[in-house]
Amino acid sequence: MIYEKIISRRTIRKYKPKPVSKEILIKCVDAARLSPSGANLQPLKYIIVNDEQLLKDVFSATRWAGYLPEYGPSEEEMPRAYIAILLDKTIRQTPGHDVGIAAMSISMVAYDEGLGSCILGAIDRTRLREILKVPEHLDISLLVALGYPAESPVIDEARKGDIKYWLDEEGILHVPKRPLEEVLRWNTYE
């Protein structure tokens, strides 16, 4: 069942104008908090954003769909919550793999609760630091956008190595993935 959820979860960039409950958001952060951490240092902190004005401010500091700049969400389709993942540099100077593990944990719990998510690294960290009042000893590693999906992206197989996502005539986002036989080797690479 976990495998099916992982392979069916897609990145969502457009959301319905429906708020996300505090209980679900807390559950997402708790899953990230309890996820594996290198040397069990647990250097990550989290900010949940669900205030209507702050959502708009944070939204203005994000960039969406690099291959399709025109595809990003409108203000009506913006996320209804964000979870900022912060690295506490007094505990560890680099996040290692912790930040990716935490982001995936948040995304999978959100998906299990009927939400869509987008893990954002294309963010204006300077502006976000101001908007969210993040102290200097914390780095903004990633931002996870959350909300109820207003789109249904589909997977395609990458053709001739082309992994750029694209829109069809109906406006459905297609996301090419490299075939398993291209990325998997047994025992050695040769």
C-alpha cells in the first residue's frame, strides 16, 4: 500500500480555495519530526503558515514550474498552507539528507490526508526570512506548499531522455519519468 501511494503521488501546483485543518498540518510536521535524522541530531525546525495574508505574502516569494513558467498557480489557485523547513545551524551547519526526508514525510502524510503538495526550492529566501521573521541562526532549506488539489497531473515515460513536463490540449500536465531499466543496475554499474 505504501508503494502504491508513493507511485501515485504527484506534485500539485494548483489548489482549491479550501483551508487545510490545523490537525492535518500538525500531523505533517510531527511525521517530519519523527523521521530519520543523520546522527539523530534533529537539526530541523518548522513554521506552519496558514494565515490568509501571510499565505499571499509567501506566495509572492515562490516560483513555480520552471519548464512551464506560464503554468504556475494564480492567486485563486495558490496553496492554502505552507510548511517551511528550517535548518538550525547551532545544531548542524548543513542539513545533509534530513531536509529531503522531512519534505517527503510531509508530502506523503499530506497525500494520505487528501492534500496535494509541492516541495519548493525555487523561493526567495531573503524575502521569506523577512515575511516569516526567521532568525539568522536558522536557514530556510525548503518550503512545502499544501492544499486540496485543483489539478491531476499524469506520468509519461521520458522519450529520448526528455524529462521536461508539458501541457496537453486539455491543460493536463504530463510529467515524464525515466524508465526503470535506465536507472537500475544490479550489483555493479556495468
